[in-house]
Amino acid sequence: MDSGGSYVVHPIEWVESSLVARDAAPKQGDEGAPDAWLVFEPEVGEGLRGLQVGAEVIVLTWLDRARRDVLVVHPRGDLTRPETGVFNTRSPDRPNPVGLHRVMIVSTEGGRVLVRNLEALDGTPIVDVKPVLDRDTER
């Protein structure tokens, strides 16, 4: 925490995707999202060491086009469903719009990683990448 009482997060990469409009993006990555590139800043390139094609990773994004004043939504934008608190939904609109995406690595090219099932829009800042762990994973 800095002396002003707020947290500072610096993007380490951004998304390159054919998805440019929020209303055209799928609600979840496995609902038709195109393959997309994670483009890393050069100073974090060493952090890519060990990422392998076929591996699943969790990508944390900052949903920079989301509304931050929303606390209640109709799940999936379906007005026939009762309103629900955003902390019980995957709505991008929320006080701290952190996106959580489970994706599969398709290929790597230097500081770029091609992934499958990422519904984030082109230009979305990425704040972290973490491996998907199971009981047999040692990381």
C-alpha cells in the first residue's frame, strides 16, 4: 500500500484480440472467444520461462472499460433473472473490475503468448498470469 492509502497495480502486458466491442464479446471464454495474444512488456520477459504449449493458466485482467459504480446486476444481462450482487456473479461491472480467465496456451513467440478461450477485449491490460494448479503440480 502506498502512503496515500491506495494500491498500485502496473499492467505487465495487454491483450491483442479481434474482440473490440463489449456487446460482441462472449460472456465466458468457452462460449466462442477467438484465440488472442498476450503481449508482454520486455522487462517481464523472464517471467515467461517455463510456460508450455498446452498448459492452462489463469490470466488476471483489469477490465478498463467496465463501470465501477455497479453493485447489483441481472446475471448474464438477462432481465428475466432476479437482480444479484456483483460479488455473486462474473459481471465485469464492479467496484474493482478484475477479470479472471482460465485459458490454454496455444503457442509462444518471444514476448507473445497465444491463448484460447480469452473473452477480453483488444487492448485490455493484464496484471498477472498464474499456472492452473492441481494436487500433483509442484510450483
